[in-house]
Amino acid sequence: MTREEYLQRPSIEGVVYKIDKNEIRVQNDCTLFIQIRNCRKVTLQEVQARFRQLKQEASASEKFKLKGTTKFMPAVRELYPAYRASCDDIERLFAELTEFVQRIKLDGIHYGCSDDELLEAATQRQNEISKYYWRNSAYSRFLTYDKCIRNAMLDRPWEDEETVNYTLTIA
């Protein structure tokens, strides 16, 4: 089927397009066609600074102990190059996806959209990006390390008066 034949079909009504630098979402009331987020950038220096701050909190508090500190930064440093490469690839794929979705927005999504070549290409880019969000990827593991520190610094459970002893295993 040619693109022109596909575009002759009736359009699907109520499709909402959200396209910005952080997220792409294409949906209507009953179907989510595309939803993906761009790379979340975190520098190695930011993670190191938060880790130093967390260690200072642990040494200043008698209730708070950190476990896994000797393994944490080496693991983060080892993952960082793969994380950066993943970010670069995610950003490249996200830019391609943005172009496809802009073109889809101009043409609209029509009934029988499984025949839409642009939507298929956009879905393929979305799926390639989604692989980086899998738990076993370097990108996801690096962000998990960062999230562990961020959550500890936000929650600060060792400052609760009822807490007698708090141990945080970070690696």
C-alpha cells in the first residue's frame, strides 16, 4: 500500500501530540501510539559530590551507617562511559523520532494505522530507546546508583527521632 492510499482513509479523531525536548507522547482517548522520554543526563561529578555528601552525613551521625562504600564509586566510574554512550544514542534516536512524529502530526493518524510507514518507523525508534530503560542496561544501572543516593539524601531517615540505627547498602 502506498502512503497516498493510506492518507485517503479517514483520520482518527482526538489525537493529542506532545512533542518537547524531554518527552514525546501521541495518544487519543483509547490508544497510546507513542510515549517515550529522552535521556536524563547526570554527570559523574554530580554523583561523586552527592556521594561525598552522603558519606559526610554518615560520619556525622551516630545512627547512620553506610555499607558498600568501597564498591560504589568504582562501579559508578566503570558504568559512566557506557552511560554516556547510551545517552548519545538515546538523543540521536529521540531526534529521529521527533522528526517522524512531526511528520505524522502534519498528516494525521488514519484508520488502519498499522499500514502507516511513518508510525512504524517511529515505533521502531521508540522500541530502540526503550531498550536502554531495561534494568540490566548500563544506562539504567547508572541512574539506579544515582537514584539511590538522591533518595537517601531526600528522605534522610536517619534524622527521624524514632530511628535507633539506620544502615544503607548502596552497592
